[in-house]
Amino acid sequence: MDWAHIGWLVLVGLPGGIFGAMMGIGGGAFIVPLLTLAMGLPIQVAIASSLVAVAGTACASSATYVKAGLTNIRLGLLLETTTTVGAIAGALLAVLLDARLLAGIFGLAVIYTSFDMFRQRLGASGAVSPTAASGASQGSFGSSLAASYHDSAAGGIVRYSPIYLKLGLGAGALSGVLSGLLGIGGGVVKIPVMHLAMGVPLKAAIATSSFMIGITAVASSFVYYHRGYMDPLVAAPVFVGVFLGVQVGVRAMQRMQGHALRLVFAAILLGVAMLMFLRAAGVLV
Amino acid sequence: MKSYSGNMGNGHLNGWVRATFWSGLIASLAIILAGFVWLGITGRSASQGVSLGRIFPSLFAGDPGAMISLGVLALLLTPVAVVVVSLVRFIFDQERAWAGVALLVLAVLALSVVMGLR
């Protein structure tokens, strides 16, 4: 048994867990490039391992968010009806595509994640968007999606009722395809759509996205099993690293200034995207 | 159809879901770590994990790699278990529409699992 190799895989998982917890993402944007560029693993194997790690991150964060009452479980399950289908489709596509093309697509997704971080601002976490208050009636089914939570930053109870469910279902399908294709959580699509279009407050959107990410990752993971790309002896140490990283990241985030943090991570992700483009171009093997 | 102006109506559902997430996470971590300890004790070399369909036969045959594979499977089945407990909770609460939504998600996940077993 090559324990040094196992150790390196745990170390690969660490930044995924740390940065994922600090930024509210699954961590796949860090794990896949590290496994392919630093460890030399085939990208499909890296994606499969990342999905396991992302599922682990999602389980750990979801448990906390559900306890805080932030997760809209009904909304998450509703959106998962299309997200899971998208995830399976994305995974089936990934095993058919050329590895360099996948690397290029991954680079584009990471650039979008980086851009999303540059544009995010803290402080909008508890505000209900005006569209939520004046949104069209969704009928009795939609009204059962209404929820609330206590937000000390906002100074009380925040109530909201999601709207534009069809848009959410469409975005869910897209995020599922990205998740299955690239081994990321898909939160970079889900969170903006839920918060900016569906009237879900940012904290609830992040929490609900975390709930969804685990289910989404599972849907595509078994496709990778079927195609022989899932190597548990790679995925397991990465997951252990991610779990440890989440413990560090959650505590570190509370001590650091969020705005500066996002700028640093956005810059790191841009660097990662460049490396993936070089891989896609055949400059990096 | 019930509407929820707060989290009071979601208390039982939230509790079940949270317990399932934590249980699955800790169980999978424990199984994986036990597998690595077993691997270290036996001193075997294992270049690759065991495929889904061979996990239990390999485990009973004394392959530590199979225990590690079982831990990964336990982690992946945790979100599936969350959907199952949500379905059960919705049935208890007679929320048929939401039970239908959970059942739909479960059906897609089941399709994925069956694909992985082939």
C-alpha cells in the first residue's frame, strides 16, 4: 500500500474542504484540478472522486443548516426532480467526451465561479427581495413552499415565499448537468437563481443549495461507477481530507473578513482556470 | 395544502433530516477509517477499490479495500436516505403532493443506483 499516495490524496481534499466551507461551495473547483494537474489522474476519475467529496461537504454543511432552520427542504426536493435528471445526463456526457475538452469546459465553469465571487457582496444575506413580496401567486402547492427563519443579522424573523418555480426547475436541470459533467456541486447556478430570481434570501438559498448538492452528486456518481471511473481508494482519502478541511474552514471563516476572502479566492480560481485551459490546449499534460 | 409561515411545522422533518445527515456522515467516515486501519494491519497492497457489485463478497473474503468501498457507498447513500426519511415524514403528515415529489426524486436516484450496479 502506497501510504504516501494516500496521504497526498488527503492533502488534496483539505483545500477543497477549507475553501468550500469558507465560500459555501462544494469544493470541486479545487479538487478536480488538483487531482488532474498535481496527481496526474485522468479527469473522469478526478470528477468521480470530487463528486464523493462534494457529497461529503454537502452532508456536513446541511446538517448544520437544517438545525439552524435555514434549509427549505420542500423547495430543495422540488428542484431536485429536474436537477437529478440533469446530473445523470451530465455524467453520461462526461464519460463520452474527450478529456481535454472536459478540461476546457471545466476552466470556463471555474471562471464563472470566480466572476460570481468577485460580484458577491456580504450584507445582503437576510434581505427578502421585493419580487418575493409582490410575486405572482403560485397556487396552493407554491404556498406550501413558504418558509421563515430567525436571522440575528437581519434583526428578527425573515419570511419568504419562492416564486418563478419553472425557472428554478430549469436552472436546477442546468446545475445538475454541470455537476455530473464536471464534478462540482452546481451551487454557482442554483444560489444566484434562487436568490436573485426566485425571491429566496441568500442564507436560505445557500443552505437549500447545500441540501441539494449532496443529492445531485449521488445521482451522477453511480454513472461513474457503471463506467468504471469511480475508484474508492482515491475518493475515500479525498473525502477524509475534505471532512477535516470543512472543520477548519468553518472556524476560519468566522475569524476572517468575508469581502477580502472572496477576492483572494476568486483570484485563486482564476489561476486554476488558466491551468485547466493550458491542459485543454495540450500545453500541460 | 398546508402552508408554513415559520419552521414550527417543519420541526419533525428537520429533525429527521438532520439526524440522517449526521448518522450517514459519521458512519461512512468510521467505516472508511476502519478500512484503512485494516489495510495497514494486513499490510496488503490494493491498487484499486472494489466495484459496487463485489463489495460484500469481497468484504466477507477479507479484502480491506472492500470496507473502504463500503464506506464510500455509505456516504453516497446518505442523501438517498435523506430523501427516504423525507418521504416517510410526508406520508405520516398526510402531505400526499410532497410525498409524490420525494418519490419522484427517489425514482431517479434508484435508476442511477441500478445503472451503477450493472
